[in-house]
Amino acid sequence: MWLCQIQEDSGEWIKSSYNEQPHTYYSRVSSALLELSEITNNNAFFKHGIKNIEWCISQQQDNGFFKFSSFDIDETPVLHTMIYVIEGLIKAYKFTGDMKILDAIYLNTQKLKDINLKRDIILFSRYNHDFEPIDKSRCITGLAQWAGVCIDLYEISNDYDYMRLAMRTIYYLKSKQCISNDPNIHGGF
């Protein structure tokens, strides 16, 4: 109930949040509240989870980018936190079947899908609010998450481009995996 008590009236969490700032990647928290509501049959958890999901969607720009998807308001988000937003929304969509949530997911992921298919063969670590890359590094965690999101979206939409991107990304990740006789690093990235 603590999460419900500290939630802002508009749906975001600021009190006790990282840097005491709103974050759209807390959609993952919202999806956990939706699941908790189902497990406990407590509608209050559902109400607060949906309230945050609606706030997250209200932070989406016309081009699909989600504001407040970085650790700090003044920095460009990493792929890892950008994908966190989508992961939470996908789980929320699976619980609710709400097409408004799915539309928000597609508005964002269609842009990332087009970038991944046509411009950046493997997504970069950081994209600004116009989906322009900030640097050429790779975010291994974000890429693994992107592969998972693509598999989820393939299962939802049957759009094979998502599966192609998942396989391409997983292949890239496999090339970065440590193969070593040292058990302390074998299998790591």
C-alpha cells in the first residue's frame, strides 16, 4: 500500500523515487501493481497501477519518445531505461487488453523498429528525444531487453520484422558473450 500512498495525484511517483524525479520507466512498477491486484484481488493496486500507466502514456511525444525515461531529467536516456518503459507497458497491456496502451507501445517501437531495420543495424546506447543517436556505444542490457520486447511484440502482432530484429540482436549479444576457462567470467557479457 505504500506505493499507493505516495503516488502523486497525476499518477507518477516522485517521493522516494530515484533522484526524487518522475520516471516513465516506473511503468514496470505499475505492471507489478496490476499483477499484485490480480493475485490479491485488491482493486486499489489495479487503480494505482493504471493511474501510472496513463501518466506514462501522457508523457509520450508525437514521435513516440517517452519523456522522463532517463535516470536524470537533464540527461539523455540509455536504451536500457527506454526499453524499461516499453516492458512495463507490454505487461500492462497483457493484463488489461487496453488498445490505448498497445497504441502507445507501437508508436514507440515502430520508430525503434524502423531505425533498427533501416539505419542502425544494432541499436545504439543512447537516443535523444528525436531518436537520433548520441553516441555509437552499445548497451548490452538494453539490447537484451530490446530482443525480449521484439519477441513479445511478434507474439502480439505476428509482425515478423520484430522476430527478425530479436534474432539479429541476440546474435550480436552472443558475439559479446565471454567464453573462457575461468568460471568466474565464463558466460558473462
